[in-house]
Amino acid sequence: MPTDGIEILNSFVAAMSRGDFDEMHALVDPHITARITNASGGYDVVEGIEPFLARIPDVTTMADSFTAAVTQAVALSGDHVLAMVEIVAERKGRSLNNFAAFVVGFNARRINDYVMVEALPAYSDEFWS
């Protein structure tokens, strides 16, 4: 299991890219608080691991192709990491190339605080619906 914040975040995004919900589950604190961009550009607050993971598309069934990759990450003061993540997907003849900023906090080597701000929230919502 990864030990520092950047490694944990890289592992989480790699698991998301593979659609590996077991690994994502292992990397997330059961009591996570997440703020996730919604289609209108605001954010939804999600409490708990199951509601949080339910917001992540199952790319093994929903996408023809999908990659998520951390393009850069920096450790912030304390136990937080700021990262830029690129999402590239194909689905139903459409393409998505989106970026999101993640600010992620950790507790006992698990993600317990998650803020995600997408560059194209309305298109992303339309793409996945």
C-alpha cells in the first residue's frame, strides 16, 4: 500500500482508470467528505465511502475507452495534495477530454477529504448520462 499522499492519489487515479473499485475502496476512508463539481459548476457534498464511489463512473461498462492520469501533483502543507488530473474517454461515438483539479486530504494513509473541480462540468455530466 502506498504511504505518502502523492503515491496514494496516483494509486487512486490509476485504480479509477482501470475501474478497480476494490482498490479504490481500500484507498478511501469510510467517513470521507467529498465536494464534487456538478453540471451547473457548483458542487455537491458527498459523505461516506459508498456514496462517494457511486459518483465515479464504472468505466468497465460505461465507456468504450477510458484513461485517467495525474499530470502533476504537489504536496501542500499538512496532509493535503493538489493534483491536476486528465480524463480521456470515448463513449457512444463521443469523446471527452477533460481536466480536473483535485485537492485531497489523508487520514491514516487513506483519502478522507476530496475536492474535485472540473474544467468542463456540464459536458462531462452530459457525456456520462
